[in-house]
Amino acid sequence: MDSNLIPQEAIQNNIFFIRKKKVMLDRDLAMLYEVETKQLKRAVKRNIDRFPEDFMFELTKEEYKSLRYQFGTLKRGEHAKYLPYAFTEHGILMLSSVLNSEKAIQVNIQIMRTFTKMRELLVNYQEVKEKIKAIEKKYDYKFTINSLLMEDILRDIEKIKKFLTPPKKDRKTH
């Protein structure tokens, strides 16, 4: 099967950060798997023991409302009757086994590669961030030293100016 069924951006755009976890929503996964959301949810409910809280959770009304505000109003008829399920990376892995289709397997492979790529980018970002901090620290120190030296130089210049400037004579008229 084609290893690039779905563009990576399409997957990345459907990964959200909820409850301090990267998750994908049931409706977005159903779209990627080319099944109806209710079909996906039915398969999950039949196998609920495979989906502990760290694999999947149902959004609260507040979380769903917040998510909807983030991305604007949904089109007419897209208002969910039931709150969506959010699947973590492990939950998404488990989905391919309960959906048991070639499409689900191939899509999951792409999703897992996307999650891996995002982790790699995060590690690289952290490394770059640490390097920038080190450079800033180094130059902050040099800047502080240079600033202190500059202040000393400016004080010395003022002393020299005072020394070189002849005293002012009083101009009193007699």
C-alpha cells in the first residue's frame, strides 16, 4: 500500500493538546480511516477494556466548547449530539486492532510516524533552545563585564575632562 496515503500536515492539523496530552478526536480519526464516527465509537465501546483513561477519554462540555471556539463555529449540522472521544497515541495504536481493516493499519502507520516526527522536532527544539540559552548566558556575562568596564572608562574620562578644563573665573564687576 502507498505509504503516503494522507499528507503529514493533514494528520498534524488534527492533533490537539488537551489535558496536557497530544490527542486526536474521534471524528478526525473516523475521517482518516474513512468510516463513520458512530462506527468508530461503536467499535471502541465493544472493546472498551482496551481503552483505559491514558489511551482515550471523553471530552467535557467545557473542553469541547473551548475547542470549538478555537476553530470557529462548526457548519450547520456538525454540532455533536455526543461529546467526542480524544485518543492519545496509545489509543490510536489500539484503534487499528479494533477496526481491523487494511486502511486502519496503513493510516495508523502514518499517524505513528507523524507522532514520532513531532517528538523528534520537540527534542531538536529543546536542544536549540538550550544552545541559545548558553549563548545568551555567555554574552550576557560578557556584556555585563563590558558594561562595567565602560562605566569605569566613562568615569575616568569625566575625571580627565575636569582635570583638563581650566577653572572658571568669577566675573564680578568692581
